[in-house]
Amino acid sequence: MSTVWYFAYGSNMQSATLRGRRGIEPTRASAARARGWRLVFDKPPLIPVGESFANIVPDATAEVLGVLYEISPSDLDHLDLTEGVLIGNYRRVATTVEPLFAEPAVTAFTLTSDRSDPALRPSTRYLQLLVDGAREHGLPRSYLAWLEAVPADPTSEEAARFRGLVDDLLKRPKS
């Protein structure tokens, strides 16, 4: 079976989100960095619910930490579907990603968006998913501290109601 690399920097860093919410079983996962990108929290959701999500933007002086997953090509297609790539919510890009623990760099797919609303902030619930995923995969303590210091707001009622609907839509049909 052929595989591809996917670099997660948002909630998909957390295995429970990738496996549970998206139904994707990676064959490998490791802490990693992508140089030339900066993590921002200004990505509006498709349905306006008053919160933002993680995004990466080009920045030659920065790097983003995250999780490098080895997944199947069909899982990558499913990820595109569930992240809204097909409708312009994100776009898939290839970038060089370096595992943090002595493995060679690889070309991995990741997602970025041109959609931005700097007035939005992430929810505390969403930010906790990133912190949990970073901790789970052994990202540096300094990065955890940086994530924990990102300004966030409580989850809005609209977002809480909408999340249940989205979770149902994201699930893969059982084969």
C-alpha cells in the first residue's frame, strides 16, 4: 500500500481528533517542524460562529511545529473533504517537513487558507485540542507554553450546537 505524508498543526495534531472525528488511522506519527510558515489563529469557519481556527501563512523567518503523519492517499482525500478543500476552505500544499527526532526531512502535504478575519480568536476548547495534541506527540515545552498563552474565548453557543452537526457529517461511513 502506498502512503503519503500529512503535516498537522491544528486540532488534527490530537490523535483523538484525527482518528475519531476524521476517521483516519495513520501508520506513523512524529513531532515535526515546517520552516517558512507561521502559525496564526485568524481562520474563520465556513459558518460564522464567532471563533477562529489555526492556519499557516508563508513567513521565511518562522517555523511551525506540529505532527507528521504517514497516511494513505484515500485518507488524504478524506481529509481534503472534511477540511473543506474542495470548496475553498483550505488548499492543500506540499512543503518540506523535518521530524524533530533524527529522521530525514520529507515532503508532506499540509493545509493553508487565504481566508482571514483578524478580529476572531480561537475558543478555549479548540486551543486545548492543540495543546493536547502537542503534548501527546512530545512537542517542546516552550511550544506548549506558547500555545497555552494564545488569547482565547469560551466556546460560543452557536459553535457548540454547530459542532455536533459537523461531527456527524465528518464521520466516514462504515464499510
